[in-house]
Amino acid sequence: MKRIAVLVALMFASSVAVANSCPRHMKEIDAALPKAKLSAQQSADVKKLRAEGEQLHKAGKHAESEAALGKAKGILGIK
């Protein structure tokens, strides 16, 4: 029983950690985009992925949000 309680607590903590990292990723993208040397297509892709990531975050789909924001950061060259 104790193990189950610990497992549930860890699962909850990890989901909260992911949820809290989405806004940080969006801020990094917002800060890097104006200075980035991208083609018009790359810039449009980053903006689309960033908006998609924000929408998914607001819908509570944090794993999908992280994926979209990660793609945007990849285009920008952010690690």
C-alpha cells in the first residue's frame, strides 16, 4: 500500500513538473525568435509550433505541448 502511495505521488509530481516547464519553453522561444536568422518558412513553422504548444498546454496535454515546443526550439537551435 505504501508503494502505491509513493508511486501515485511521483506520477503527480512529474506531471506538475512537465506542466510548469511549458511556459518556460514558450518564453525561451519568444526571446530567441526576434534574433534568429531563419527563412520565412522556418519562422512561420516556429510560430505555428509555439502557438500549438501553448494551446496544448492550456488543454492540459503537456506531453504533446512539450513535443511541439521542442520542435520549435530545435528549429531555433535552442538546446
